[in-house]
Amino acid sequence: MSHTSFFVTGDPMIYGADVSIVLATVAIIFALTYFKKWGWLWREWITTVDHKKIGIMYLLSSLVMLFRGGVDAILMRLQLAVPNNHFLASEHYNEIFTTHGTIMILFMAMPFMFALFNMVVPLQIGARDVAYPMLNAVSFWLFFIGAMLFNISFVIGGSASAGWLSYPPLSENQFSPGPGQNFWIWGIQISGIGSLATGINFVVTILKMRTPSMRLKDMPLFSWSVLSSSIAILGVFPILTATLAMLTIDRLLGGHFFTMDAGGNPMMWVNLIWMWGHPEVYIVVLPAFGAFSEVVATFSKKRIFGYTSMVFSMIAISVVSYFTWVHHFFTMGAGADVNIVFAICTMIIAIPTGAKVFNWLFTMYRGRIRVTQPMLWFYAFVPIFLVGGATGVMLAAAPADYQYHNSYFLIAHFHQVLIGGVVFGYLAGLYYWWPKLFGFKLNDRLGKWAFWLWQIGFYVCFMPQYALGFMGMTRRIYTYNDTMGWDMGWAPLNFISTIGAFLMGIGFIFQAWQIIYSIKHGERDVTGDAWDARTLEWSIPSPPPVYNFAILPVVNDRDAWWYQKQAIANGEYKEEPVQYEPIHMPKNTGIPFIMSIFWFIAGFGFTFEWNWMGIVGLIGVAVTLFVRSFQYDTDYYIPVDEIERTEKALRNRTAI
């Protein structure tokens, strides 16, 4: 392969990306060398198995991916802003909409979700760590390496262009030759293995690692949402892994799972990918529901209304989500009987979702509501998600779907749900739990600027797209002529939509500025309970010590920390004498990072069909697993005197 086909050339934006990548890499290497931080980076972050630090790394990665996916979105909106536009070449446009969808779902929403898992769940359930700390580190590094493998396709080899779900035959060799589609397969495959491992880890953590006195019916709703989401991960991510493996066999080994030759069938791909794809939507939205539950209860100063129904609704969503995938291809000839079953299941799943909205509103009823940054994102979520849910029911009606299918009405709907539900929910959780992990609040003034830019931009961007769908504008359209643009009215609405995308982009810039500004000037949390909250994570100092809890908490009811505070205020709480014991903790290890490097080598090799490199990478993965199986010195005990010193220092800090 020549260097001209190995490196992507011919587009000024690609050259700009090349320059920015080189400059950023040089700047990072220079900073780490100048400040002598290479050892610190290795000891404190690359080899860490601390769930809190892993959560922070997930968070930073997801924000970077939000930026990358957002830039893709703005480029697409610029291309569609006016008729007969040639800002992007058609092939480049196809690559951008493919990478945009893939990044936003798998490399932004998933790591953002896993960031909240790691940052919150062990603290909420009174645990000192997750069930499998080393596997947790493996999960992060597999996600990170998969994301990096996927993203370098922008400048090396070329990106996939068959759509974010890569339907055959477009994704087969005949129509997608070269490494672009292989980058898509291996980036998602490697990252997906890490996601499956995270699901296993948090199911076991929640079921087996809770503080002994916490019953399931006492568990906070965010932890319930994580359990529901993780159960769905266990059911559907193996489907994704197997589906990608079959497409790999088609492309690299001459198989015919999804081609019409030798008995293959592309509809099998469509079924399999949506068996994963639609539950994936609920996988990412359930933790957002959990975050909203914590935010609403805290800032209404009330117990959550309808706790039992909230738990059952989340479990119901995770189960029923397995039976909705066919609504994505009502128009493909499955037949009326099949369409009816899946239409009913799709409508049924709206019932537990609606129940949660009513429960949140009833929680606020007669509550002492505080309008904080997390609460603002909840206020924004309710009307947006209700419209998204209503349009979802419209799409669930199979006869009507024949008109809406593949139109911009659908684009508006799923952005309404995924931005209004998932992104707004995660941002509410980010603002809510930020003081716990970092010890300071994010600046309120900059946060409100960001909030209103996001809100105004959202409505300006996506409301016109419903009208465009009714007016006949289809998905994946690259450009349109003057007749469609002016006579049919597409051009003004597309231009307005593009303005909205830029407003949301400016809102994201304000959030980045908010974080940087708050590092130095943000209000410090010296109490450990920044919001006068209700659950266990707020009972310990901010940021928490490495072991989370010096003494495992005793939980007698839901909102255990809230009732303990009330008992203290009323003089009814009797503090027992503290008797510390050595705390068992896992040691840091570099094996997850080294294993991920071998996965990268394997993925890169198979992407370019350099089988020798792919095999070397897989052998390296096997060797790291073999080495780990013979490691026995994997944990240690924190001695009592060190615990006492740490707790004393934390108490002194919170007393300042």
C-alpha cells in the first residue's frame, strides 16, 4: 500500500485535522516532559483500578467525543443549509454522517453513562469498590482504544461511509472496499467487548457489593437504573459482537452471511443490528432517568413519589426493549401480523416511561424546590421528552410509519429523545455529582448561559425538521436543488436548523469554559454534601478517599443519609464509637492498558488486512491474560494508622 492510499489526502479539512493532531500530540508530550509528569501519569491514571478515576477518564473521553460528533453535525448542517451546496464532497458527507451517528451513540453516550456508573454507584450503595476492579480498567481501555481506532480513520485509510448501522450490501466489499468499513467494525467490536464487561461488572457490584444492611428496596433509584441498563447490556451486546463477527467474515474471509450469493440475506443483518440497536436506546436513557430521579428528590426536598412503580417501570423497560426492534423496518415487508405485534410492544413501552414523568412531577408537588443547574436540565427535559415520546408513538403506528419512514420527521424524533432524554439527563447528573468527585461546584453564571444556548439551539435546530419530514425531505440526503429548496420550502427551514446547531455548539463551548473557569474559581465543597442531598455518596468528604468508606454505613431505609441528618439535627442520633479495621484494596496494574495496546494492533492489522499484524495483536492479548492468571500479588491492606490519618485530615478539611 502506498503512502497516498494509506493517508487520507485531497481535502483541506483533512490537512487541518492532520496539523491539529500533530500540534496537540506535541503539546501533550512537551507538557508531560517539561513538568516531569510521565511517572505520575502512569502511576495515578494509566495503571489505576480506582473506579472514581476510571469514571473521570470515561467522562473526559466522552466530552472529547461530544466535541468530535458535534463538529460532524455542524458540518452536515452547513452542507444542507442552502440548495446546491458543495461545501462537502458527497463521499465526505457520507463519511461524516456515518461517523457522527456512531460516535454519538457508542463513543459519547456510552462512556458518559459509564462515567456516571463509576463515579456514583459504589458510593451510593456503600461499597468500597466495584466487584472486579481490574476488569473495570480493562473495560475503559478497550473502550478508549476502540474509539481511537475508529477516529484515526478520519486521517488514515478513510472513514466508513455506509451509514452508522452499516446495512449490507453497502457495507460489503463490493460497495465499501478498503479499510474504512473495517475501521468501523473493529473500533465498535473492541469497544463493545469493554461495554459488555462493564455490564457484567455492575450487575455483580450492585447485587453483591452493597453495604450489608442495604436491601434492594432501600437502594437509590440511580443504582436501580444502572442495574436495569446493565441487564439490558448483558442481553444485547453479545448480539452486536456476533453480528460484527459475521460481517468481518464476509469482508475478510469471503463469507456470505449478508450477501445474496451462496444463500446469504442482508435482512438478517437488519434484524440482528436492531435487536441490539433499539435496546441500546433504552440502555443509554435508563441511567438518565435514574439521574433525574436523584435530582428531583434532592431539589424538591422530598422522597421520590412512587418508588416501587419507578423500579418496576425501569425493569419493564429493560425487558420490553427486547421486543421492539422490528418497528425500524415496518416498510420492509415483514407482514401485517408481525408489524402489529411490534407496534403494540413499542406503544406499551411508553407506559412505564410516562409513569416516571408523572412520578417526578408528583415529587415536585408541594416540594420546597430549588432551581439549580441540575434542576434546570430536568425542566428542559420534560417538554422535550414528552414531544419525543408522542412522536415515537406516531412512528410506532405501522400504517403511519409508511409516510414518516426515512424522513426528517424521524431525524427530529430520535434527536428529540436522545438529546432531550440522554444528553440532558447526563448533563443533569454531571452538574449534580461534579462536586462529589472534584470537590467544587461548576460556575452558575456560565452554566446558565450554556443551558439557554443549548435550549434555544435545540428547538431552533430540530423543530423545523419535523416540518421538513412532512414536506418530503428524506434522511441521508446530500444536497437538494432550487426547486426543492425554494418552491417546496426546504431551504429556509434547513437554514434555520443550521443556526440552531451552531447555537448548541456555542453552548458546548460555554460548558468547556465553565469547567476550566471553575477549576480555579468554583465554589468549594467543604462539607461533602454540596446540595443537602439524600443518599449515601453525600455522607463522605468530597473528593472521597481511595477507600470511599472508612466504616461501612448502616442503612435502615431509603434516603439513609437524609434521615441520619434529620436525626442529628433533632438530637436523636447516637454516634457509635469508631473502630477502624484494615481495608482490603486492589493494587494498580498496567495489564489492562498493555492488553488494549495489543487489541489496537490486532484491530489495525485486520483493518488493513495485514493478517500477520492482527495475529500478533491477538497473541499479545492472550499473553497478557496468561500473565495476569499467574499474578498473585494483586491486592493490599490499608493499615489502621493510615486510615486514621486520612480521616483526621478529611475532618479537618471539612471543618475549615
